[in-house]
Amino acid sequence: MSMLALLGLSIINGTTFALFALDKVRAQTGGRRVPERTLLGLAALGGSPAALAAQQILRHKTRKQPFGARLAAIAGTQAIALAAGLALLEG
């Protein structure tokens, strides 16, 4: 993987975790929430590891449905795509 791709994934994952944390604070204080569409969109762009980590570490959106099912579907699809890509590279 190129350094540029790693940098991009790092930025997406850092942003994803930060927005989960921001949403948690806003949920507790009654502030304007981060839209679920935004959180799921960042997960779909490659931030699913941070989204899953934030869910557990921050204990945020762990019971919310269908959000949890959608996040799991995104992460599962990415895991299958990664496995398939690695299998193709190995020949």
C-alpha cells in the first residue's frame, strides 16, 4: 500500500473517531448531533475500523438500530473486499 493511501486512511479514520466523540458529547449536552449519514459515510470511505473502535471505546451508538446493522454491513463488505483483493494478489 502506498504512503498516500495510508495517509488517506489515517485521516479518514482519525476524522471518523473524532466525529463519533463529538456526537457523543453533543448527545450528552443536547447540542446539534452529527448526522448518522455522515458517520456511516465516513465508515464507507474507509473509516470503519475507527467507527467500530469508537462505538466500543466511547460506548456510543452500540444499541442504536438500524445504525448498528448498517455499520456492521459496511465493515463486513470491506473485510470481504480486502480478503478478495489479497487473494487476487497472491494469485
